[in-house]
Amino acid sequence: MKATIKDVAKEAGVSTGTVDRVINNKGSVAARTEKKVLEAIEKLNYTKSPIAKALVSRRKHIKIGITFPNLEYYFWNEVFKGIEEVKEKLEAFGVEIIVEPTKSYNIEEHIIAVDKLVKKEVKGIAMMSYDDKRCRKLIDKLVEKNIEVSTFISDSPNSKRLTFNGEDSIKAGNIAGKLMGLYLKGKGNIIIVGIHKILSCMQDRIQGFKSIVNEEFENIKIVDIIENKELANGKEEEYRKIIEKVIKKAIEDKNGIDGIYVTNSFTGSVGNLLEKHDYEKEIVLIGHENTDEIRDLIRKNIVKATVYQNQKEEIIRSIEILYERIAEGKKEYPNVQYIDLGILIKEKLTGTYK
């Protein structure tokens, strides 16, 4: 049955008169109320009507750009899902989402991607950023041009960006350090494998991990921190091979390694290496993120635990904030907005608590 104006009013929790004012642009309606009405219209499939088309056309067209390094598909696929979800939601408000991903963690490529978005006349950009002066200057110049910027996943904390949506990376490192200490029963030698040194979130995770280990587990020693060189060409398989080679050498060179901490989703690559060389029986592996590969390794007891973020929610919130700022003129936002962290262990995945 075709939805009526009464159905829309009921769904939005407003009067039919309010719906009529929104549809026909009669008098002022609060932005929040108008948003509820438009969402109800969309939910009830009222957007297919000529009225809904007129609603979209009369609203100011807003372009919002997004850029991030689309390298580890198993991680960034969740970001794409979030983009599609918020894109569908904001379409009725005349918002166009333009995605300009990069192929590597390379600041020069990032700057080029941002420039492409600017040329497409975006009013706001959601970006995974780098803690580098070039990136901070880039953001500041965008803001000076009245282009709003929100960051997600990783931040440029000293820039003029509007807000950051992501995890508390120091806290994430704290949790990983606590898990390592408990699994090792407070004693052992560990190495840290740091991925993507140019991201502030990776360095914060290491800082958080080290602080907990040093403060709470005096008999655990961090014997080395291995930090990789970024690949400019973005060839992921080559990237994995390099990391695996580095870790294999570290294990063989340093007798008595009891634990490995990996700062991102390459936890899966390290776990596969441990399984391949039968290291898992003697080494506790703690890492980050929630992928099919990592979950499988947790079930096999190769990865002991992983701390993960909700990257889908982070990008959704970043885009919504840009829309609110550009379309509704909302002025106040927290400097950072942390998204809840999760922990995966074997017992949580298998349902066995023995």
C-alpha cells in the first residue's frame, strides 16, 4: 500500500501540518525536524514521488569528499560500507559523496587526492590523516578556503581540522599491553612490530602498550621495536613479504622471544608466519583489528587476542558532522570523539570458557 502523508507524520513523530510545511516549503521548520520528516519519507519509499524529487532539488547541493589509503582491503572494506550507508541516508538532503582513495600510505599521493577533491568543489573533506607538518599545513589551507575537514582513523591533532572521530589509540595500546602481561603471566621478552610509522594512531598504540608493560609488569622486557619502511607502490603482497621476512629474522636473531605485539591488522600476516614455522606454541601474539583472517587465527589459538576499532562508525560520524556543519551551521564539536573499542579472544569467538 502506498504511504500517505499521515504515515510519514506518524513515522517522523510530527503532525501532518509539519509534514505539509516541509513538503511544500511553507514557513520555517527546525532543521532537526525537517531531517526527521525527510528520513521518514525515505524510509516509507515516499522518495519515489515527484514531491520527494522536488524536495531534493530545492535543497542546496552539497559535495563532501573522502580520501584514505585503500590498501588493506580487509580493513578498509568496512569504511566503504559506512560510506554507502551514510550516502544513502544523506541523498535525500541533496548531498553528493565523492571518494578519492589513494593506493598507498604516501603523503604526496594524499595531497594529490585532496587537490582532486578541491577541484570538484567539495565543501568538506573527511580524511584519514598523517601526523606530518605537510598534512597539517594542507588541512589549515583547506580551512582557510572555507572547506571543512574532519579526520577519522588517524589524526593531525595540531591542525585546524573540525574534529577527529576514531579510537583512543593510547587506550587501545594500554589494553593490548595488559593482555600481553596477563597471557605471559608477568614474565618474558617481547618485540613490537610497528606498522605505518607516519600515522599518529600507530605511535600512540606503541606508547600506550609500553606504558602499561613498564608500569605493571616489571619482569617483561621489550627487547626491540621493529618499524617498517612504507611502500610507495602500494603492492600489498610485496608489503606482507617484507614484514614477514623482518619478523622471521627478528625471531631467529633473538633467542627467547616470548611475545610479539603488532600495531595493526598485519597481525594476520604475523600469525600466518608463526603458524607456518610452528612458532605459535611458544610465542604469545597480541595485535589489533577484526578481520576474517585474524578471527581464524584466534580460533586456532595462534593469535591470543586483538583489540579492534569500529572504522565503519568512524567514517559515518565524520561525514555526518561535515553535513551538520555545512548545511545547518552547527558550530560546537568536541575536539575528539572516541568510538568504543572491542576485544576479541578465543573464548568470545567459540563460546567456550574453560
